[in-house]
Amino acid sequence: MISSTRKAIRTPWARLSAKTPQPVKPPWSACWAGTRPAPRPKRFRTEPLHPLKHSARLPNSCERWRASSLPAGRERRSPVSVTISNSTPLLDRIKAPADMRDLSPEELRQLADELRRETIDAVSTTGGHLGAGLGVVELTVAIHHVFETPHDRLIWDVGHQCYPHKILTGRRDRIRTLRQKGGLSGFTKRAESEYDPFGAAHSSTSISAGLGMAVARDLKGERREVISVIGDGSMSAGMAYEAMNNAGARDCRLIVILNDNDMSIAPPVGAMSAYLARVLSSDTYRSARHMAKEIASRFPRTVETAAKRFEEYARGIVTGGTLFEELGFYYIGPIDGHNLDHLVPILKNLRDTDEDRPVLIHCVTQKGKGYDPAEKADDKYHGVAKFDVITGTQSKPTPKAPSYTNVFAKALIAEAEVDDRICAITAAMPSGTGVDKFAKAFPDRAFDVGIAEQHGVTFAAGLACEGYKPFAAIYSTFLQRAYDQVVHDVAIQRMPVRFAIDRAGLVGADGPTHAGSFDVTYLATLPGFVTMAAADELELMHMVATAAQIDDRPSAVRYPRGEGVGLELPERGTPIELGKGRVMREGTTIAMLSLGTRLQECMEAADELAARGLSTTVADARFCTPLDTDLVTRLAREHEVLITVEEGSIGGFSSHVLDHLTRNDLLENGLKVRPMILPATFIDQAKPDDMYDAAGLNAPQIVETALTALGRDTSETPARA
């Protein structure tokens, strides 16, 4: 079954059986005192995790585990009530993580409760990524309590879960500006705070960045910890394993915390697991282990190898961390990521040890933890609009037209109904790309490859080799991760892979990390590549139908986030002629040639210019490659000014137009060409219209560009009828 959020098809790691052992009761009060009871290992049966059954869960296993994980005599605390108190007396005292270092265990638990309430209340007013943040509240508190951030480097993978971190690191007063114009970023951002040592928004980068910082620390001879927190979904990306393989080979001191919030790698194992995790993280155990290795090294190599394998096998049986051990990491876990009595002593043990080796702590958490509407929602409130805290009801505006994503899904389903060779591929974004709808109609022809765009593109090329018609539906910003595969595996071999590029252009609240600014530039430069941009939802349907008919080369159609313009849609699109644009209105003085949805702004600008007595032609290029050279030539010869307008960077559509004009001497007769593109800067988050205004691509700026090119006064009031 395809997931509804950006999660992954899980790697088939060994997982612990559903049979949870009877909990062992260690001396809980000793945990905080730093004493380390001896282990009482118990053998667990293991079974393989099928990669296509990653969403299967043990009924109520998480709740059974949390109950078994509590110290004797302590009642299980209820989740945060939806009747949320605004009282946060302890959180009010925390201006920076240093204020948390001397808090008692009970105060830390109180702080976590208040932090969870504050996070819920803040996101209810701004919208954003709520579920992930609620799942790491206790982990965030534990890390900042134990480690000396920002001296110790804390790196959050992706950044969806960083809201509690921002509240604790001096940004609480601005937390209700999240993802707003001029406000806090929805992700970690170096320019925002010294507590964000590495910016993030794309997946699976934290271990690589952490390893780089750890190596730099060692080269400088400094003493600081580096902690990378990565979700289990991010672990499906090859980059995470490349980094772990490199870290294990270097034997570098690095702490990786695996935030397993889908319970897909290993089911919870309660107090026994927590007990063993504390023992295995203790300096006593690791020192004894090191001594044993030293002794074994004095024996013949066969004996040393056998001893090493036995030790790894024994620990692997108990903890299930065999894969990570093989990569060179010391594995600890799985442990309850919501239990501070488990987290704090383990983190302290790792902080205080002198052993320089990468360590992985496996924490099992629950997305949306502590907020009942989030816990019950299918998507765990992964991404939410503003909502009512009491009921959890989100205040989503009624759409005036279908979204481009839904129109793409409709168009692709229509094509697949008449052609059983059409397949859809998504890289862990089924609902974001509309592939979830395709999957309901054609489950055998829909593929979620996980957060693995590189693999997804080459997988699509393999399907194309065998006569299928794959549509790889990938956000523009994420397709950047697979550019080598686009070039080497698709373009050079002229594989008819169709790329459905969602979120093209500026996307709003997610800001520059998710903007689709460069796809036309990096795709249209490839020989033989067909690049289309839909001006509206009807054009998108036609372009999907066109791509379905292209069998001799790769193609792409780009379209933005958000709603269409409200056009009536047919049941199925009609293929359009390759490399041919269309003229929307005829004029004589100014020509506007648009690629993409800026066409609507061009039409508004033409109306404004008409009110000023200037006749304007507006054309929709439809294609960047192959370029409609006949249309470009006619516009150049019949007008004084030619303005190209696109939602992309330099080197894109306008560059192809200018190349044609210069090669054919069309600039010799005084034609004034004015390319309008995205500026050479990364535009911070705001509403899309505000972002395009900042980029200078809205109707008033188009009018100003035309008037300036003609030498007209831009302040002149139009003589409207």
C-alpha cells in the first residue's frame, strides 16, 4: 500500500519478532546516578522485513511497550489532552539550552509536556509540519539537556521535526511566524541561528554533514560531539548508507540517532531493550569489550576473527542491529524515544566515553505523539493547515479549481485506461504527486521507490527498455538529486521516460529549498529532450496525453503547486504538435512570449498596456525544446519589443530564444529583447504571489519592463475607457 506522506519503502533489515519478552526491572533510580547494572541477555528470534510490507504494524504494540517501559510504581501518563493549558511556567524559564542542563528528571518531563503544548499551539496558528515535531519532543529535550549545544553540533535530517528545537534555542518569541514572510524557516537554517549548524530540507543529508564536521573537529584537535538525527524514512536513500559506510571505515567519533517513527525496522521491546541499551552504551562495557579485543589480537588471526564474529552475532541476536554493525557502527537499541528515563542515561554514557567510534542509537517514536487528533490521523498531521486545537479541525479554504496535482492524476489515469503500458513512479511522495490516486485505479502499475530519486529514474529507464511507458512524478527540487541518472541512463540512451515535474517555480511556505527554479535549465540543455510547461490545467491534460505518445525520446512536463485557473476539463487530453506554441492575442508593438503559468500575468499586463494605447501580442510557447522557431521568428519580425517570461533561472527558456535570434540575425533590425526570469538569488518563504512579486514576474513588473523598453514613462496613468 502506498503511503500518504514522504516516507520510504523500507530496507529489508532484520527485525525483532512480535513476541515481546517479559520486562526486566533494572534499578531505575540508578539510571540517573550513572550506575550501570550488568546485562541479562535474552535470545530473540529474528525474521526478515519484507520491503513491500513496511507499513504493517503490530496492533497496539506501541502502547504495550510504553506501558512495559515504565519504572515500577509510576503510572503511565496520558497523552496531552486536547483541552490544552497555555500555562508553561518551566518553558518560560528556558531562554537557551544552557538553562536546561541542571534540570531534574521530573523537571525534564514537565518541560517536555510544556514544549509539546507550545508546539501544538504554535503550529495551529501557522500550519506546517506538526506530526514529526511532536514525535521528537522528549528526544529534543534529552539532547539539549545532555550535550552542550551549540558547541556540540546537532544536525536534524530534513528538518520537519525541528520546531521543538527552535523553541528551546531562543526562537520561541518568533515561533508563530513559522513559514511566513519574514518569519522563521520551516527547516533548520544556518543564517537563522548558531544552533542550526547545517541547513536541511531535503532528505538523508545529516550523516554526511555530521561526518564532515566530525572529521574537521579531529583535524583541528578540538573536543566536541557531533549528533545527527535521521528518520527511518530517510534511511531508504542511498546517501545515508554511503555516509555510514564512510564513517564506519574511518572509525570516527560520531553519534547517529535513528528516529524510527514508523515502527518498521523493529517492533518495540520494552524494558529489556532499554536495560540492554544502557549497558551496551556504558563505558564499563565498552572498555571491557575493547580490552577483550586487545587480548584477542594477540592470538592467531583465525581466533581473533572468530571472537569478533561471535561477539557481533551475540549482540545482533539481542539488539537486531546487525546491519549497522556491519557498516562499522556500534549499535544501541531499540529504545523508547518518548521515555526520558531511557534516553538521558544512554546519551550521558556516550558523551562521557573516550572511545572514538561511530555509534547509532535506535529510538522508536510515534508521529503526532501526545495530540489525539494527530495520533488518530492517517498522515499523523505530517503537514497541516491552521487548525482548531480542541477539535483538530483544519481550516483549509474551499478550492476554486482542482489542483494541478489532481489534474495530472486525472489525465494520467485517463491515458492508462486506454494503454496498459503506462506506469507511474513516485519517490515517496504519492499524495504530493497524485500517484496515490493512480495507484487506487492501477495498483499493479504504481511504484513507490522510497526516498530514492536516483534509483527511481533508472528504474523508469528499465521499464522503458521493455516497452512500458513510465511517468516519473517527482517534485522539481527532488529531481535535482537524480540528474546524473537523467543524463546517463535516460537522455544518452534516448529512453522514453516521461517526467511529470510537480512544484515547478516558486512554491510558497517551504521556501528556497523546495523551489523548482532550475529544471528547464538543466533538462532543456540535453540533446533530444522534450521540455513542456503547462500554462493552465487544460494544457496540462493535453501535455500528459502528448507525453504518452512520445516513444522515441525522453520528455518532461512541468507544472506548479496550487490550483488551476478554473477551466472546464475534458475526460481525456488531446496530444498537441511537438514544438508548436499558440498565440493567445494579436498585437503590433509588443510581443510577450511566456513559458508556463506566467501566461495569466502576461494577459493582465497586455490589458494594462492596451489601456495605455499599446497593442500587445501574447503567445504561449508551450515548449522550450523543441523550440517553436517559426513563432519566435514571426514575433521578432513583427514587433518592436519581445519579452520572454518564465518561472525559471538564467540559462532556461530565454537563453534558447536568444540563441535562435542571434543565429538567424533577428537582432539586427533594432528589436529590443527583454528576458524576464527568476533572479540570481534564493527567495525566502512567503505566499507564492509575494514571492513572484519579489522576483519581478507579476503583471505590474511585466508592464514596467515593456514601457521601459519603449522609453515610456512608467508612472503615467493609463487612459482607461
